[in-house]
Amino acid sequence: MEELDSKGNFSVLGKPVVLETMADLLAAMMPIWVAIAFGIVLGWSWKPRWASFLVFGLRSRTRLLWSTPPGLGARRLWLAITAVTACSMLKELWLKFSAWRWPRTDFSGKETQSSSSPGDQQQANCAVSDEDLRKFLLLLEERDGGPAWQMMMDRSTTGMAYQAWRRDPSNGPTQYKSRTVIEGITPQLMRDFFWDDEFRVEWDDMLLSAKTLDECPETGYMLVHWVRKFPFFCKDREYTIGRRIWEHGNTYYCLQMGVETDKVPRKNKPRRVDVFYSSFRIRAVESRKGDSQLTACEVLLFHSEEMGIQKDLAKLGVRQGMWGCVKGMEPGAHSYLASRKSAKPLSRPALMAQITTKVPASVFRELGIADTTLEVQAGSGSAVEEVSAENKKNVWRWIILGGAVALACGVDRGAVGKVLLFGIARRLGRLGRKL
């Protein structure tokens, strides 16, 4: 039964209805405000596509809540319906949040039992094998059976050109392909630059720490442990990477992939990334200056990893942060070049980069791949011959010009001398045009 209290408010059994309604309203709205705050923080950081839809839905529910009909029974019923719908909305939000994670892989019974036995040492040395090289060569030729690549970036600076593509295979993470050309860097220096983890922390802002876990002085194989920085609302990621370099002529095939090991125990933070692939080819290419000289270095990279983030969100993060990470590579490479010229002792990873495995020419024939190294060498040889011939022509032109000047200074200035000088100069001019 409703009645008026001394202050004119509706009350039931002496309790103000307005205060009770406000308390129920705040209790029902608390989960919604928490969801709104979470959406604002997340949207400010990554701006996912569903953020605007979520905010719109919350606003519409708030408008419905404030437009509740009067009366105690109707208001109570309306608040109950609002609370139920808010719970269902929070459930949907939680499903979206849980979809950001990739299913965890069960590694029980798959890790190495002993890291000091000779068999395990041999297994570690074979973690990156010749078969992985064959797969990488087919990937370079776009004969791996995957979908077509889609261009996503094409940018350049005065000393560097960068292009990037991506594709989504039927299963697994998004794959990225990039081509970077840096002027004034040799393939050998670029090989050491990418392998030198001690110097990498100076130009790679995402790398927090790097440590060598194992190495093979015969094949150059290395097992390294990386910890990389991720955005503030994500845990940092750690990697156990096996890597090895093959060499063919002046071309280097550098393979890196995730390797299971018990040398680094799994922890909740940083989070372990198990699926990781980052391999690249390094070779000399013609400079963008157009002088037909192989003074630039090309790096063709293929990269993919399961970061534990929803795929669309990971794409957005990679696209936003890609150029910021890549543009520091060119000054970092030239800084590394300057440090090498200062006769500093090489780090252990840089020394390991110089231990490579020769690629047999039969591998290219077996896979039906053209040996591009021979083409590059032939192209460089023809370019050298053209430059040499041009230099010879320039030498003869300077000799003719010098002879003409000397003759002009030594011949008598009389009429006969002028006629003789004019005739000789005309003949020398014809000879110069022929050259």
C-alpha cells in the first residue's frame, strides 16, 4: 500500500521508494559501468571494430532504463528485466574477450627430458634442418601452396625502401612478407646485424632481453631465448628460437623458428609463444641510384607467430606498429657498420653468424628453382665490363684534351700556326666523337 511520508515522498512500510529505487538502479547498473570503462580503455588502445557497437548498445539500454514507467510494481519489474539483460550482455562481452586468446597447446610429455645427453644435443642441432631450408626455398618462389599475398604497405626513406604483404592461411596465424632494401650495406654485414642480439637491443625497441641457450660450432646452429615487450594490457612474450644460416654464393638464407625446450621453464608471465617462424633471404641488389652497382642489400622476410591475441586485433596492431619498428632498421644498420669499422671485438652471436652451411647446387635442380646467384653474378660481371669500357673511353678523351691544350700552348701564334692548330683540333674533335 502506497502512502505519503512527512516529506511528500512515496513510501511503503515507512521506506522511501525513491531511495530504494536509486539503490536498486545503481546495483543493476554497476556491471554495465564496469563494461563501459573496460570498453573505453580497450578502444583507446586498440580501437577494435566492435567497440562502437558495444557503446551504442549500452547507450540504448541506458535510455530504456531511464524511461521506466512510474509505479512501484512496474518499476521493480523493469529494473529486474534490465539486470537480466545486462547479465546477458556481459556474458556476450566475456565471450568476445575470451575469443582473443588462441587455444593453448598441450605440451605434456613432449619436452626434452635431459638437456645434457649427447642424443639431446644432436636433436637440438637438428632442430633447423635441410628440409626446413627446402620449404623456405619453395616459400621464396611462392610455390608452398598458400593463398595469394595482399599488399599492405609501401614506404621508403632516402636510404631504405620497404614493402609488406600479408595473407591468411586456412589454419594458423596470419603470415607476413616484407622486402627491405638498404643502401650502402653488404650482405655479410646485414647477416651479422640481424644475428647480433647484443647490438639488437640498441635498435629494436620491442626486445627486452636476449640470451643464448645452446650453440653448435660446426653448423652454426643457435638456440636463443627472447623476451619481447607488448602493449600495457598484454603480457610480455617470450620465445625459444632455433636458428641457422645457409650460404650460396653471396646469398644467405637465415632460418628462425620456435623450438620446444626445457632449458627455460614455462611461467605465467611472460607468456610463451610456441608457434613462431621468421626466416629471410639476404642478397646484394642494384642500388636505387641507377648506377648499375650492387651496393644495396635486399632482405626478403617471411614472418608468422601466434601471439595469443584475436586475429583481427593482431592484424591491427601489426599494421599500426610495423613502420615504427622497421624505420629504425636503416639507422641501426649504419650504426652497426660504424661500430664494426671501429675495430671492436665481435660478439658471440656475430661470430656464430659467420659459421654457415653451404647450399648444394643440386638442391635448386631438385626443386626446379633457377639459381639466382648465377644471374646476379653474371649481371654484376656485365656491369663491370660496361663500366670498364666507359672508363677506357674517358681516359682517351682526357688524353686528347690534354694533347690539344699542350699543342695550343706550344705552336707559334702566326698565321701558319693558327691554320695548323685549327686542322689538328678538328681531327682530334672527330676522334673524340668516335670514342
